[in-house]
Amino acid sequence: MGKTGTSLTLSLTLGACAALMAFGAQAQTTKVVLGMSGWTGFAPLTLADKAGIFKKHGLDVDIKFIPQKDRHLALAAGSIQCAATTVETHVAWNANGVPIVQIFQLDKSYGADGMAVRNDITSVADLKGKTIGVDAPGTSSYFGLAWILEKNGMTLKDVKTTTLSPQAAAQAFVVGRNDAAMTYEPYLSTVRNSPDAGKILVTTLDYPYVIDTLGCAPGWLKDNPAAAKGLADAYFEALELIKADPKQSNEIMGAAVKQTGEQFAESASHLKWQDKAANQKFFAEELMPFMQEAQKILLSAGVIRKAPEDLSVTFNDSFIK
């Protein structure tokens, strides 16, 4: 065989090896379907996907945008394995027979969630008898409304509610429908930019009720502990990428919710993503007290009929070590 033949054989051999290596890498990749929404706090998950960080950690992640009110149904059906949502929603799902285990914290809202009201409403007490656009029971917006009213000596029975998603609630409010609206970023900025329509009465700066975590089905976690650790590590790596290249990162995250990089950065300024150190502190000191308070409000609001038997099974901090 001549020199050319030898080179060709070598090329074919290298090509075959590369193909086998690629096949092996693919075989080691864990598939996971993740349910979430366009909420700004979840955006680093989108960045981890688009920037190839999940793949770097051996994950084939399929992100599905599913309304919060339906996410537990997808989890129960097995069409998703993990979900991003608020802490109290994890409590409610477990209480209502859809087990999920929180494995890392995503964000805390610092003004990114709130209530918009007409300009003549000056206090929470003024909401008595008013109509409020709010998402369905079992969602963070509904819980937030119950939380705010409870902190002011009121209940959901003191107001009228009309069921609207956070985006629809903000849009309806701006065009003159309803006396108030519960919403969050990026939709809360619709109200921030429409002062003639009304104002933002309270946010999570006043009532810190929005804390988001990512959780997965217990069975999936048991079978895929390395993949769960990969999800957490990929999230923390995405936060580092945001610090290193904020402009490009904001453009990627904003595109997922049809915002420019600048618009997304404005929305994100009202929340704080939580790195590994913040996660470790939260799971050790803050999570359980918050869940205990949240379940009382969930019970009084009728979102759950009974509290989970053991709140400690609703989280696992081993993936953030």
C-alpha cells in the first residue's frame, strides 16, 4: 500500500475512533425535560442550555415553557422530570400528591414581583371589594396575593379575583381592566412604563414571598444523582458566565422572552440569582422556616387541604456541596 493509501487508512481509522468517541459521549448523556416559564429568575437555565453548559456536564436538557398552574400535571404524568418554581409551590405539590424534591435555589425576588393598582388606591386596605387580576390557585401570584392580604389582616374573601396569567394580568391592567393586578418581571415593567395606567403598590421588597428553586421527581433523582449534580453545577457555571460576559448573556436570556439585552438587564435588576455559597446558606438556615410559614398561608387560602407529613423530604441539599 502506498503513502496515499496509508494516509487514507489513518484518516478512516481516526474518523472511526472519533465516531465511536462521539457515540460513547452521547450514550453517557442524560436526557432530562425541564418545565419552567419565562420568569426572569429562571433565565440562567436558558443560558446554560443555549451556551452548551448543560451538554458540558453530560446533560441533554429539553426546556419546556409550561404555565405554573399546569407544571405539576406534567410532572405527575412523567412528561417532565424536573421543574423550576417557587418554594411554596413545591410545598403545595407535595401536599397535593405530586412529590418533588428541591435540589438548588435559583433566585430571590427583590422587587421583581408585585401588585399594580390604580392611582387612587393608596394602601392594601383600600383593596377591599376591589377586583384583582391574578393567576390561578397554586401559582406564585395567587400565593403572593394571599400573603400580602394576610400580612394586612385581610383574606382572599375581602377582594374579588379574576383569573389571568401574570402576562395577561399586566396587559389587562394597562388597558384599563380591573382595579389591580398581580404580576412579575418582565411583565411588571409594562406597568412601570405606563404611569398613567396606575402604579406599583407593593413588591417583594415589601413582602419577600418569592423564592425560586429547582426540583426533580424523587424517582428520577434516585436513578440519576450525577445528572442532578450536573444540573446544579451547570446553573452555577451559567451565573459565572453572566458575570464574565453580561452583554452577550443578557441578549441570549432576553431573546427567550422577546426582550432586548438592555430590557432583560432592567428586569433582572429586580432580583438576585443565587450562587453556590448563597444556596448553601439558604438550605441550611432559611428554607425550612419559610416553608413552615408558607404552608400556613396555603392552608388558609385553600390551596392545600392538609400540610405535607414531613417537610424535610421536600428538599435535598447534597447536590450543592
